[in-house]
Amino acid sequence: GDGAAALADAGWYAGNSNRTTHPVGRRQANEFGLYDMHGNVWEWCRDVWDMHAYRHRPDGASDLGIIGDVGSDRVYRGGSWSYKPWYCRAAFRSRLGPGVRDEMLGFRVCLVSGPCPASNGAELTSICAAQNFSVTADDHR
């Protein structure tokens, strides 16, 4: 759904977070069974920032790949616990330098069932285990 009411059911934002992150899975999952896709922590993405990235996708490919310099800004999206509902959506994206660390910034680890290239096509036994991890400066000492 759309708006603050739907977000309150599915994610953590300024209106319901008590100004802190929360363990994953305390709100409703989306239609793919993934939790915290909006709110809780901003999701770091692999994409190098390009303001016009979606104009460069004539075939609708889901992976823009890593383009640009290693030191280039990276995309983050999805909002966090301290933002209004308008920011807590996949369509809102912004950028930060790759060295930035913040308590409102995290990433998603996802393992998808399918052939494993390292095992000559054997199936992986785990399926989509997704989690947001907050990354702070203390984690990189």
C-alpha cells in the first residue's frame, strides 16, 4: 500500500520508531517475504550514483552494474527510522561517499536459491535470508 498507514504496518519511520533501529521481522513482510524494505535503516546499494540512471535502461534491466570510479558516490534508498514516510520508499534514492558510516545506514544480505557457480550447478539449500545490518564507524576499526 501507499502512505503512512501502510508504512506503519510494514516498516519503521519517524512516526513509530521511537528514534531507534529495530530488529528485522517485527513488521509485516512484503509480497516477496522480505522485511524492512522501507524504513528502519537506509539501504546501501551497489549502484554508483548517476542522477539519470533509469534513463539509461532501455530494456528495463534490473542491474545497472557498477559504473564509474571506485571512489564514486553510492546509492542508498528506502528511508530510515528518523524520516517521514515520503522518504521511506524504494523510489527515493540519494547518494553518499563509500567511506561514510552512520547508524541510519545499512545493507541487505540475501541468499537466493539456485545454481551455485562454484559447485558446477548444484542447488543452494538456503533461500533468501535477508537482514538489515547497521554499519557504524566502530565496526571498521
